[in-house]
Amino acid sequence: MALPERVRIGSALRHLWLAHLTCALQVTRKDRNLDFSWEPCAAEGEMIPIAGRVRFGYGLAWTESRLIEGDVCNVASFGGADPAPGIRKECECSSGGEGIDDARMRPDLGDMWVQCASEGGECTCAGRVRFGAGARWVATEAPRTGLRAPQKTSCQAASFGGSDPYFSMKKECWCEQTSKTARPIAKVAIVLVSRKPPDLGTWVKYHLDYAGVDHIFLQIEDTPEFKSLYEALSPSRRSRITMWSSAEEAATTSSANDVGKRPQDDYSTLQARQVATMSRARKIAQETGIDWLVHIDDDELLYVPTHRKVGEVLAALPTLYRQAYVPNVEALYKDATVKNCFAETSSVNTNPYAFVSYANGKSAVRVGKAGGDDLVPAGPHQWKSATGLEVSSVHLDREPFGAPLLVVHFESCPFTRWEDKFWELGNTSPDKIKGIPFPFYRDSISRFQLCDRLKMKPGVKPDPQCSQEALQELWSHYKTKANRLIRRQDVMPINIPWKSILAAQL
């Protein structure tokens, strides 16, 4: 006789509960006998940050294996067995139980670090030293060639430029382990559309001389003075820049060259020009042996907190990944009098909820031997497959020390550039202004539209909102520490040796 439905369901649930209980007891016993614990270390699809024992699953259902750094947290890495079908899984890494103090060692995309001191102590290290906590770090520059003897560094802010990388948090120091073999370095190119850049000479010096970028693909617009800057570059630097102007440049910028006229709806047309430039650069990069291509703007810098070369960081990514999402942060300025925005900036805002512009980062795309024929831009921030297949991607904000590579955005700086930019955006229609997701953009466009309307009315007294002091106050409200959304713990210092970078001849 068939059992009632309720009895059959109850019996099935009881068997399932007993199976889970048995599994839990086995895991607990195993962990206790080997004296190690499990800690979450990667979500499904992410990279494993450290070699060793790793388990994959969710809740009480797990499968275990021994993996190496850079393996992917997915079913394939564990022999194809899915411990929890239909559920988003994760990986947990073990610590202890193998005679190695894993907690004192961390890999960082091909670089190994060992904890050498707590804050206030002394770190003895032959390589770079990093100081901080969580995902906020500053670091020393690499020792000069030949100086590989261990050096003593006091583990405190004074040894790292005097700035606190993580306010109110207990910090520590980690020592980079010098490698006996040369690390691989990928060839990296940047692509950008530049129009009336405030300091393109410094931007070029930084990326070609310091950051280790191999080539720049540049579409220059409405900047006649760039010709003299380009001709002043050394032949070796000129050989690393491929420059062009688009066919549509004249139609886009000619009205901007007419006194008293604005370009039409530049906020919308810029992204279309960026996408076209990215596509063109991708083809050339693939033909010329570039491994990775990154789209950024002329007010952004690629920044590696540990001062490694950009190509060294990207070369350490597993070949599985064709795209790497690089998180962005925003520069903070002392006040509206800042002139050299790059060199006068010593800290950034890391809180995306207080950003004045985008917060979804930029992406680096692999275009070298792995191929890139099927890649097309999906806007200025990422790439997609022309065939509709998902591009295997990794987010670089989840490494053991946080992001090993950042985009630092120097939005609307200096103040005069902000004035020019948002005066030109004054032709943006009211409907499109409402659709702009950034309050800073909406407030800036609306202010310049207001001031322009008042100027066109004869006999109307100047509005106090349009005075230089009021405009600087609006700018400072968003772009300095006066922004009330920015907390002290959101501020992170950046250390760039601008003195030596700027001293180099073009």
C-alpha cells in the first residue's frame, strides 16, 4: 500500500538531514584532527589567492582538493563534481595543519609577501615594504639595483610619507620576497580620446617612464597645441605613441572653435567616439604584439600601490581571464587653487558612494596571443564578445591586499577645466540632465546654464551664485575633503615620486 504523500516527504527530509549531519560531523572531525580551519577566500568564478587545501561548495555540501595560486574557484578545478547543483557556491581555503604559518604569507598576483611587523615595530626586509590594513596600503619603492641586503624600516606612517593609509585601524607591515627568477611582464597599451587636456605632457611621462606602459593609442581632438608637445618628445617616446584624429572630429568640434558657441550635446557624443577609438586601437594592438589594452582618459592614471609595473601585474593573471576589471578611486584636492592636479594630489577617496563620477572602474582586455578578434567595446568601461558569448572576466578588487591595480580619476581639475567642461555641456537638454546619474554633473550643468541665461538678459544684476567665489565653493563641495559624504576612513594616501618623474626630459 502506498504511503501518504506527507509521510513520504517527511521520510525524504529525514534522510537528507541525516546525510547532512553525517557530512558535517566528518568535516568537523577532519578539521579537528588536522588542526586547521576554513576561511572564505573566493566566490565561484574568482581566483584562488593562495596555494593549498581548498574546498568548494555551500552550506554543508563541499568537495575538496589541493589547488595552486591562480586556479579558478569552479567545478572544473574540483574534477567536475558539483557538490550543490543550482546554488551559487564559494571556495574556502585552509590555514594551519601543514607546518606552515599561512596567515603570515600572502601571494599578490605573482608576488609573495610575508608579515614582518605590527604597527610600531621594526620590519627587516630586502624588498618592498607595505604598510596598512585590509585593502588600504602604501608601500616603499623597490630597492635600487644591487641593494638587496635587508634594510630596517620602522612600521609606522612616518616611514611611508607620513600619511595614514587606514584611519583608526591597527596596521601592520609586510615584506616582499625577492624572486630568484625574473617575473614575466606583459606588453600593455593605453587607448584614449583626448580633447583640450590640461596636462598631457605629465600624463605621458608618468605612464611611459614610470608606470611601465609600452604604448599609447591616442585620438586627439580640438587641441592644436598638442602638435608642438608631440614634436618636443624624444624619438623613443614618439615611437611609443600612435596618434590620429577622427573623420568626425571636424563636425564634432568645429562649433566649439567658434567664439561664443558650445558643442551640441557633447555628453552623449563623447562615449560614441570613445567606443570607435577603442575598436580601432584593439585591431592595431593585436597586430603589433600588445598583450593587454586598457581604456582610460587624460585625467586618469593607472596606479599600482606597490609600485610594480602595470605589465607585471597583468602578466600574473591566469590565461583563463580575457578581461580584468580595474577599480577606480577619485583624487582629493586641497582647494580650488590646485594647478598641477596630478603632482599636487596626495590622497584619494575610496568610497564609491561619495564619487562625483562613475564607480564601476575600467577594464583591461587581453588582445595578444590569446586573441581578440571577437572583442568589441561595450561602452568605455568594458568589452564584450561580438558573438554574444560571455567574456571570462575577473575583478581586481578582491585580492588578499585589495586591488593590485587602480585607476585614479582626477575629475574636473583644475578648476578652470571644470569651468570649460560644464560651460560646454550647457547645451545638454533638460531630459538628458535628469538622466545623468551624478549629482555633481547635474548641479554643475544647471549652474552654468543659469549663469548663461542671466548674462543674456540685459539689465539683470549678476546673480551671487555666478560669482567666482560661489563657483569655487560648488566645486570644493564635491572635490575636496569638504565633501561631507567623505569620511576620514575613506581617505587613502597615494605615493608617486613626482619630483623624479617631472625632472625627466620629454
